[in-house]
Amino acid sequence: MDTLIPFANYRFLDELNKAVGHNLDAALDPAVARVVIRRPLLWFYAFFGYFSPSAYEPAMILRKQGGHVATGWKAKVGPGDRG
């Protein structure tokens, strides 16, 4: 999740969540820009947070796709197969 792309590093997101009281809905609200503008430390972490990680735990974001999982494999069922 850590990248050199500004605003796309774990430390920035961690500090932003702390600034909004660990409320994920508030962190994803467009109005959070006011919080970022008023806190110089968030700007620092936005650009240089990659170099000072706040945690070493893995993080994953999972998304369920609509209806089924695409595996690329299809079962062939013939007339004599039960299934």
C-alpha cells in the first residue's frame, strides 16, 4: 500500500484517519480536504510518508464482484455426467 505517489501511502492515510477521529466515512468525504489544508503535518506525510512508515502490519482491501467469481475455468458437462 505504500507508494511514492503523493497522498497514496499508509502513513498519510493513518494520520488522516487520526485527524478525523478514526471515522472512515469522514475520511472519504470530500470535505476532508479542509482538514488536510489546515494541517501542515498532513502535507508532509502526503509527500514523504513513504519514508516514515507508521506500521509494519499488512493491509488488504477486498472487493466482492457482482454475483460470481471469475476463475477463467469452466466445467464441461456431458450428457452422461451428473453434476
